Amino acid sequence: MTRWAVLAGAVCLLGAAPAPVPHNLHVANTRLVVEGSVMVARIRMFRDDLQKAIKRPVGDDAASKAAVAAYLAQQVTLTADGVRLAGNVIDSGSDTDADQPVWWVLVQWQAAKPVKALGLKVQLMFDVFSDQQNIVMVSKQPGDERHGLYFHAGDRAEQLLRF
């Protein structure tokens, strides 16, 4: 038994990773970069929470990717200068945050002209968890102008940034 396993009070074989501990925090983190008319976001969610939201396992198969993309299209609304834009999922994959499995998704939006006003509604997993929180960090380029947005369960309002 490894020293870590003894300290954690777990029993595991040498080389085996301990099972993730269930979490009681429901949060998704998004980093959104706005440059000219292009916006790209990296959205990170706990994998088990996302699976509850889309009611299926999350993975690299086409059906899973389509389910995640459809869910994001419903739950993340982005407007540029008052015009609602459709996002395009360009990549996704698994990661860990401490000992928790995380699923990340890269989404891109394209406006007709450089963005001066950005509207966001991020309602990820509000339909699943009453204590869900969604944190969005926006970086406007060039110049690295930064803004932080916070959405909580029950919060249905669009938040607007002007650049």
C-alpha cells in the first residue's frame, strides 16, 4: 500500500489510482476570448454533472459529442451587438481538476463584424442542480481587457458587456 493510500484511509494496489471522491460543489468554468469578430470559449464541467444533464455517458463517440453540442446550444446563449450567434464545437476532451474528472469543450462563434457589445446567458446544469454556479472570465483582445461574470441557478438574465 502506498503512503498516499494510507494517508487517505483508502486501500488500493500499488500503481492503482484512488477512485474520485464525490463532490458537492456544482460549478462550470468558462474562459471566453473575444478578438475582432471571433469568440472562442473553453468550458470546463465536472464530467458526472454533465452526464446527468445530458442523460448519457460523455465520451469521444459521435453520439456523445452531438448530445453535448446540442445541450450547450440550449444552455449557452451568446449575442454580438444584439444578434444571437450559433456556436460551433471545435474540440472536446477529458481532464481532471484535483481528483475530479472534468469534461472540456471548445466552442467558437463568428460575428459579421468586430464585437462592441457581447451578451451572455450561461445556464449550464441549472435544470439539474439548484446550487449550480457558472463562472465566466472574458478576455477582450487586443489589450487583454478582462471581465468576470457569475451566473447562479435561477438566474435567467442576459449579462451584457460593452467594449
